[in-house]
Amino acid sequence: MARYLESENINISRNNSLVLLTSGKEKFKDMFAAISKARHSVHLEYFNFRNDSIAGALFELLEKKAAEGVQVRVLYDAFGNASNNKPIKKDELRELRSKGLEIYEYYPMRFPWIDYALHRDHRKIVVIDGKIAYTGGMNVADYYINGTKQVGNWRDMHMRVEGDVVGDFQNIFLRMWNKTAKQNVAGNEYFPRAITQNDTVLEGLKMDTCGNNGGKVIAVVNREPVKSPKIIRETFVHAINSAQKNIEIVNPYFTLNRKLRKALKKAINRGVDLEIMVSENSDIPITPRVVDYNVRKLQKRGAKVYYYRGGFHHSKIMTVDGLYSYLGSANLNARSLSYDYECNLLVLDECTTSELRSIFERDKRENCVPLTDEYWHKRSAWKNFQGWMFHFLEPFL
């Protein structure tokens, strides 16, 4: 896998720590504690900030840091903001800017709206003092903690990293910031020496449970529509094609494309144990029926499929052979694979992968029901027909 990354000019850093944050409560507690210690800069890039209590608390903390002289820069996606039911409004933006926050909207929506639906910024990145970074599947919203009436508990995965990999996240953020804000923020001050696990800035934060003192090998796989349009997809395909023993996938929008579907079928045919976890409930229409259609096809070929019933599982995780894991913001749908800005981590670490597999096994045992022929035939014929009909829309979902 390392040779593939090098062939694609993806930077591999070898002295990193990574902490898995397995709930919204855990993520926001950890991130707020880290931001409160910021001394130089706090950079945030999100698909959306839902205008609710957790976003309010975050902006209040950022205002405090700005008053202390910390540089605070915030990016959010215009489509992501418009598509959530509690968007940030113009008067609220003015208020935030008056408190010292630099905040910009990426790619503002204009008429005709359809022209602006593609190439959205779906990444979730926070960089603090150039020393700590957060990324994963969670935006900023109360429902990551409290769930929703529609789907119940909202399950997701986020990560905190320290080490040289933080510089990769800083580069990604500053490139998007300078493009959006028409600025030229740069310089060594944003790329300080990497911290160690003993640094006082980490006091009070969740520690790396693997305890390998910063020895994790991590690569940031960053999709940009013009610069690297195929990189997220091709990394998925290469990892699947390289698998010899087992693959575990958790993904909420498992609509796939031709190359991924072919790679998964080939993996099954060569004896790889393929396990897939998708949610029985979803936050959007149409897509769930296409997910059902895809997992049923793979289940009939030999894949083991599990429907998550503990709410809505929004995580995006793949483990391969117990050796490495691939996780971040990218869904297995056309938007993530072919259109949007995305950011995933390829973590070449057996301990982290073992942690993720343990979580997968626990969810199978406690929160899932397997997809069987009996389960499938109990479904309504109308649902099954919808899956067949809507799967032709996969290139647009």
C-alpha cells in the first residue's frame, strides 16, 4: 500500500499519534478542550455548521480566543449551509466577524441553483496552532450528541492527530482558505515543530490508546476536483484489490460505482471475507433503496451484510486484512468519489485497525441484524422495485 501511495505522490508521514473519537460527545469535548489552549491560530473547514447550541458554544469559544489575539479562520460550504434546516444567516455572520472571527462561505449559491450543486467542500478539518488536527465524518450539530427524531441516535467517527501529518492538513486548509478569501496566508509560523505525546498541550485530551508514542504511519488522501479528481476512488479500489484475507466496510451511502463494485466482486471471488455494515435508517430519501439494492447483490455473491439498528451510522470506515484502515469524510457515492472536496486518512497501523475492528464486531453483536434471504423476502416488493429503479441514478447520488 505504501508503494501505491508513493506512486500517487501522496505524502506518508511516520511519526504520528491518532486518537479515535467514537461519538459526538467525545469529539466536541476533546476539540473544545484543545481549542481552549490555542495560542496562535485555529482553522476550521466544515461542510456545515448547524445553527444550534453546539455551534453557538463553539463560536463563543472562538470569539474568546480571537479576543486573546489568536487568529481564527472559519470556512463553511454554501450548499452545506443552505441545505441544513438551521443555516447560519447573514446577520449572524456579521456578528461573528465583528467579534474578530474571519469567516468565509465557500462557493456561494446563485441562480440557477443547479449549477452550484457540484464540487462542494465536504471536508471536516480543524487545525490548532499547526500542532493538532481533527478530521472525520462529523460536521458541527447537536444531533451528533442528541440524535434526531427521524433516525434516533446519530453514530459517527472522528479522529484527532498529532505529528507531521498535521502539516498536511494545514496545507489543505490554507490552500482552500487562500482560494476562497483571496488572501495569501503562508509562512513557517503555521508549520511549527511537531509535538510529542508528552507535550503539555495534550493534557486533558483523550490519549492514543495504542500507546506507541507517536509511531503511526499516516497518509492524507485529499480529493480536489481539478487537482486530484480520482484519488479517493482509486485508493479505495487499490486497497480492495490488495486485500488477501478480509475487508470490513461501514458507510452510510453505499451506492458505489462500476469500478468499486467490480473490485468488491473480485475480492469475494478470490476468497476475501467481505463484511459490510449499512444503516437500516437514513437521513435522506432514495439513497437507502439503492444501498439495499447494492448490498443485496453483493450478499448473493457471498458478502456478509449487516443492517445497523442503533440509529443512523454515518461513519465512513474500511479496514483491510487487519493491517490498515481508510477513514474520513468520503462516502461511497458519486458525490464523494467524483464531485466533492473530500479528505480521508489511510492509517498504516495494526493497533488502530484492531480498535476499529473491535468496534465493528461490537456493533455487529449489539446493534445489527444480518441481511439474509429471509430478511430480504419479508421486505415489500415496492421497496425492492424502488432499489432497482433508482440504482440507475447512482452517478448523481
